[in-house]
Amino acid sequence: MKKSMKVVALILSSLMAFPAVAADQQELTVYTAFEPELLQRYQDAFEAEHPDITIKWVRESTGVITARLLAEKENNKADVVWGLAGSSMALLKKEGVLSPYTPADLDKIKPELVDPDAQKAWFGNQAFFNVICYNTVVGKKKNIPKPETWQDLLKPVYKGQIAMPDPSSSGTGYMQVAAWLQTMGKEKGWNYMTKLDNNIAHYSHSGSKTCVQAAMGEVAVGISQAIRGAQLKSEGAPIDLILPEGGIGWDVESVGLVSNTKHPEAAKTLINWTLTRKANEQYAQNYAVVGHKDVNKPVSNYPDVKSAMVKMDFNKMAEERDAVLKEWSQRFEQKINS
């Protein structure tokens, strides 16, 4: 009888322990524009080291996530933004969505990939770049030459054979529009995009979809992400990845602390982890340029983007975003395709 009572007491003691464990578990809502196939791997790596914190992802394209965070700024739903363009992060900081914070070991992150202001609020995990995805089979079949410069894409032979991301929903699209405006100047930049529009088949909601469309032969040319192009080429797609003369747009996928989070310590723990060497080794499986100074791993079929990077002013991109997107939509939205 005494033995039975001891067993019962042990079981009851064990059951009583479960609520305490559950109470210690914290769930962070993380808004992201990372490609969907990366989310589980990043989550598993973080939670393996911090089993008391779980991640609940909210994933959309850069423009949609940015708009959602701005709409929610009086009643933030997210705890952390992880995997959003630096230009969007600069805007979110300006609007008070992000809270300044100094993560551990920030000195190990490349300074050019970090918020340039003294009160820093966003920190680069990796840089992402644009390329031209060119389908060699379609090019040969339709006698469409491989473009070597941005100006080449204005030639009549490319009419109806170019897909580009919609900058109002895609960070990939916006960073290329911003790159043209910053390198060419506003007048020449808008004139260039007007001429380019004559050859555009459609603008896509997604920054990666345009390279997929080129890979599938729906168009000969997709202005898109280098990471998606490298993946598709590695899988056997008949595409060349071109860094056109004139340089490419680029941005920094970053992490930041959302203001008034209900889980500040857990959120800071996640942010600190995203800048560690282990986290950067995760990024380096897909990205050629990551934030950590000591992590450098070649990515299969990834072009040498460093030689084609134009100088990007992320704060200017944030300040001019609304005006640029308004003008872009007035000029070109009739060709937007989901």
C-alpha cells in the first residue's frame, strides 16, 4: 500500500511539473521575407540551442511585410523582424516600429551591412543581389541574344520577353528600381524604366518568380534574385546568370527588435543568435555574402556579385520609398501580374 501511494505521489509530482515547463516556454512571433524553404532550417538551428523559445513565422514578400508592420505600429503583433531588406528596416525604424538595440558581438558583423546610424536598430544577416536570368534555350530558339548591359534590354528583340518583380510588393523589384534611380539619376532612371516597360511582358508579385519563369521558358529574361538563379541553375535549369554592365541592385536581409514586444528578453536572445557564427554558417549555405566577418563559403553557381555591386543608400531608399512606388505604379501598374 505504501509503495502504491509513493507511485501515485510520484506521478502527481510529475504531472504538476508540466505546467511549470509550459509557463517557461515563450513563443516569438517573427515576421520575415526569407524564402519559405529556409524557415524550418533556421528555426531548428535556433531552437536546438534555445529550447525554451519557439518561433512562430509570419512570412510574406518584402513589400507586404513592410506594409503590415507599418499598419500595426500602434499595436505591434510581431516580436522580431528577421529576414527583411535593410531599406525596409530603415523605414520601419523611422516610423518607430523598430527599437534601437545593441546586440552581443556586433563588432563581428561587417559594418557595411549594419544600420549606419549611431542608434542602431537593424543588423545584416546576409546581402542579396539581383541578376538577369537568361534562358539559353529560348534565346537560341527565338534568336534573342544574351544581354550584357541594362541598355541591351531596351532593344526591340526583347519585346514581351522580360519579366520583372513589382517593386510595390517585392524588395527585389524595389532595390533594382532604387539602384537605377541612384546610379542614373532620377530623370534618366525614369526614362530608362519607361523604355524598358515597352519590352516587359509583366511585373510579378514575387522577386524569385521572375527567374522561375525564365527557367521554365515563359520569358527569355527574368530580372530576379541571384540566390534563386543559382538554385535553379544548380538544379539543371538552362539559364545563365548575368551581371549587366552598369551594376546591380542589392540590399541586406536584416534582423531587428520590434518596439513594445511583450517578450523583450527572448526577442533579444533570438537577435543575438542571428548574428552568431553558427547562424551565419546557416546563411552561407545559400548566400555568398553573409554578415559575420569570419564566415565565407562559396555557393554553387553563384556569380561574383561583389564586382557588380553599385553604391546603395538604404536611408535614401527608405525616405523616398512612398514617392517612388507611387510614381512607379502610376506609370507601370497595368502590367502587374500575380
